[in-house]
Amino acid sequence: MKKEDYTHHISQQFNTELETLRTHLMEMGGLVEKQLADAISALVDGDSGLAAEVLRMEPKINALEVLIDDECQRILAKRQPAASDLRLILAVSKSTADLERIGDESAKIAKMAINLAEEGASPSGYVEARHIGTLVRRMVHDTLDAFARFDAGKAVQVARSDKEVDGEYKSAMRALVTFMMEDPRSISRVLSVMWSLRALERIGDHARNVSEQVIYLVKGKDVRHTPLDEVEEKIVRG
């Protein structure tokens, strides 16, 4: 499927409905991307005000999720789409759920940022949080860009990045456990950072899920639970 394929219908109204659906998904993605960036900044900079802004964005993101779900159901009932149109609607619906969960995980990071700012101390783990946060932010940005451009190749790159995030997360967790053993007084604060890193790792998983929906949309292939080498073989070289 190419980007222009969903505007080929005789009914201009149907074209408009699909374009509106896609626009709302991109709008939701943009809000989630900003929420994530602000949550990471709030954590590493100890900015409780920015963290509070992140939490205030939640209702708008949730409202967009409900709106998109309603639009998907209405189009399915009214148009009874098939082939590539059906893939677009299903991909949008599933991606919306993952974007909402990215927002939830970003809110968790914001709450940890507020707790840490109130304690007024800088625990170990901020360097790791900034590094993993940068990787995850890039994943979210790239997967949204892949959806906007109907770019299956870029979606595969996002899936590949998830392995890097998983590796960095495990390494950071080992380092933080060692740090807590050496300084038991830091346990409470470092645990908050560890929960934030866990949220970032989950965000990477959700970004990969969206990238898999892009591949399904463009190539018509369900690559969920498929080893990365096989995905690359089928999509990039296939």
C-alpha cells in the first residue's frame, strides 16, 4: 500500500474520512511524543513543574483515543472497507492503543520526577535515563514518521532499535543494583529511577508494536512475534 492509495475512492467523503482518521492519529502521536520528551526532561532536570504539565496532557490524549476509536467503528459500519482500506483502519486502531500506553508510561515517569524533585537529591541513574530516553524518543519519532510516510523500511529500523534499548536497559539496571548495594541510603531514590527506566523500556516495546502495524499496513504482512532477521528478510530484501 502507498500513501496515495487510500484517496482513490469514487466517494470523496470516504477519502475525507480516511484522511481525517490518519490526521487524528498523527495529532495524537505528536502529543504523545511531546509528553515523552517533557517527561524525560522533567526527570533528569528535576523539574516538577514540567512534570505536572506532562500529567495535564493526559486527558487530551485519552480524548483523542476515544475519538479515533469512534471514527474507526463508524467507518467499519458505514463503509464495510476491504483490502488496503481495512488494513489502514485496523493499523490505526491498534496503533492508537499503543500510543495511549506510551502516554501512560510517560505519566509514570513524570510522577517519579515529581517524587525525586521533592526529595531534593540527584541519585545515580540520571545519565542512563537520559541515554535510554534519547533512544526511545527517536524510536517513537521514527515510528510515527514511518506511519506518516507509509515507510516499511523505516519501520523495520525501529524494530531493530528496540533490541538496542533492551540491551541498554539491562545494563543500566545491573549498574543501579550494584550502586544500591554499595550505598543502601540511596535505595528509595534509585528505585524511582529504575521504575522510570522500566517505563522507558516499555515505551520502546510500544513503539515497536506501532512499527509492526506500519509493516502490516504497507506490506499486508503480520510480523508480530516474528524474529527480527526474518522480518528484515521478508520486508527489506523481499
